[in-house]
Amino acid sequence: MSMMGEIKFFLGLQVHQSPRGIFISQSQYAIELLKKHGLDEGVSMSTPMATERLDADLQGTPTDQMTYCRMIGGLMYLIASCPDIAFATFVCARYQARPTVKHLKEVKRIFRYLRQSYNMGLWYPKDSGFELIAYLDADHAGCKDDCKSTSGGFQFLGGKLVSWSSKKQDCTAMSTTEAEYVSLSACCAQVIWMRTELLDYGYKYNRISMYCDSKSAIAISCNPVQHSKTKHIGIRYHFIKEHVEKGTVELYFVRDSHLVFQTCLVLLVGDE
């Protein structure tokens, strides 16, 4: 290895360091991606995805699979600094085996959203604390094909977004509460892993704050007694009860889930 001075560009990531913090973006990569697929001109979109849910569209007109997969691959690499397109990209990625014109239209919408947000990125301010905090949410039966829910989560170290995910759940949730509870379990597993890793750097967290917009899911997590209404939930999701009882994590109710996303978008800034 050789010392090449202050890092400014690495594998598509642009890094700008200042006395106030570090700003990471992929604006140049996004511009090149738009040009590559001929979507650098035209009407921009203010959101990466429409409110209408996608499905397999088995009767739809097929489109070129290779082109579709290349577009999805480019977007997935861009998620390294653009968590705002993670959910839309992963939903579209589910249909790479047989993409149709309908799916391609939604992928192009993400690109049109990038035209007005390509200069956004992650801002890591200096001296903003180092407490471990997590936010989570779930979309009950969001997938029209198998009625499975999608879990979403954000993990912060102080005011710095360091981890995020959007993943379809393995099980089929029978209620909104169950979907949120499964999402709580997945988020808890992530923060416990982060807590273990941070011990190597001398940081010890006894109480990790997790914010959820479901009082029912929080009540199940805080109740050590197994009720008949929760017997159908997979055993592996109940480990969160143990961590709540030990005090490793503390659960807090967020009245409006939109506040979670607004909090996360604060860290997605344009020019520093």
C-alpha cells in the first residue's frame, strides 16, 4: 500500500472532508449512469417510486432482460450513498427474471428521480455525539405477488447514518402488528451486531434506543409472557424479548412513521 494523500475519490465514491465533517456522494457516477442509459434529459421526478404497488405482471409485454438487469445493477451500486432509492430499487430488482414494460417504466422513474437528486449524499458532521440509535418500519403485505411484508431500518451513530436496509420478510405476516414485530426483530439483530463490533473500538452501549410506530409490536416485545395470539410467530423473532428484558435495547413509540424518513432525509444533503 502507498500513501496517496487525502482521499477524494474511491471506487465511484466522492469524499469531501472539511473542518465541519465529511460528505460522501456518488454524483459523478450518477451522471455517468444517466448518460449510459440515455436518461440524462427529460422530465424529472420528485419521488423514486409511484404509490401503486408493482406485481409480476405476467400478462405484460416482456422487455430486454439484459438492459433491465444492467440498470438495476447500476442503481444497486448507487445505494451506497443514496438510501432514499433503496426500497424502490429492491422492489424493481424482484422482477429481473422476467421484466416487462411496466417494470422498466418504474426503473426509469428512479433514474428520472436521480436527475434532480444526483448531487445528494451522506453528511457526517463532526462532534455530533456517538450514541447508537435505530429507526424501523414495515409495509404490511406490500408485495402483491405473495402478500409478504417489507422491513425497513436505519441505524445511526449520533447524527450519522451508518447502516440501512430494505428487505422483504421471509414469513407472511398475518397482521400489521406481526409485520412490525418481525421488523423490530430484524432491526434488533442488526444493532446487537453493531454493538458487538463497536466493542472492539472501545465503545460500550448498555441501552440502545429503537423507534417504532406500532404500540402493539412494542407491547409484545416488552411482555415476556407468550400469549396464544403470538404462538404462530416464528420462534426466531422472539429473541428481542430477551434483549428488552435485559435492557440491551429500549423501544420508543414514534407517532408518525413519516418523521422517521424526514429524520433520515436530513442527512441526505445536496451541496455541503
